[in-house]
Amino acid sequence: MLNPLIGYQDIKMPISMEGMDACPLPLQSNSLNVKNHLKAIKEHGLGAPDPTQPNTEFWQDKAKKWNCSEGDARGRLCMNCRYYVNTTFIKECIDHYPAKDLKASALPVTPKWKDIESKPQAYCTLLDITCSPVRTCDNQLMGGAIDDDKIKLPEFKDMLKEDREELE
């Protein structure tokens, strides 16, 4: 278990999380997390604001971007994305830092976003945000979620490091 009083630089990742040596900063800072969310909404089409609604226009737009049917687009969710990391370590980071209190409904956007879960469920390595399994973005890349078992596979060894470099 992580100690929430330890500083960012002091938390070391288990060996199974090579490429990331501490809890991501947006999990420690809600202001950074919100800033990154707003950028993701504006520049990467993060949504839908309320996944419990049909959101037909949103999904038709994604289908066009991805050159697939609307039905196929609706299946391309964060929970199926290669950038969606929900390892035990990330879950502990969320539980022990301010990210656990971040609500989608608190985002300063219109239309207002709906809270789907009681707390963020995972971390997006590409957009550097906490994320919900039932939303998506323009950069969705099938191949996830990345869990404790998948992160140990050779093809994912440097994944987190590579994703961080893409952000820079």
C-alpha cells in the first residue's frame, strides 16, 4: 500500500510498472488533472459528456474519424484502449491522492459532464488524465486495458515510457 504522505519523487513503482517511477502527477494534483482533461476534451475529442445517453452525433463523428460503423465506434471505449492503465499500482495512486475525489461533473465545461463512477477508475498514459472505462477519445487505440498481467508482457515493457515521451 502507498503512503499518501510520501512525496512524488519518493514513491517507487514496482518492477512490473517499468517506464513509470512514481504516481503520475495528475493523480496527485486535481488542478493538473482538470487542465489535462480540458485539453483532452478540446483537442482530442474526449467524451461523451453523458455516456448514459445515446449521444448519436458524438458517435457518428467518431465513426467517421475512425472509418468504421457507428456500432463499432461505440465499442471503442477507454476500457478497451491500449492507453488505459488500471493496474493495482495506478488504482492505489488514485485511492491515495486527490484524484479519488475528482468528479466529471466538476469539470468547467458545457454541456455539463455526468459522473459515471464514484471515483476515477484508471489512468490514460497518452492524455495524462484519470479516465472512465465508458468514455473515449479520438486517439483510442484498441489493445487494452493494461492490467497487472498485461503490463508484464514483453511487448508492453517500455509502453509507459513511450507514452510519456509522446506527451512531451
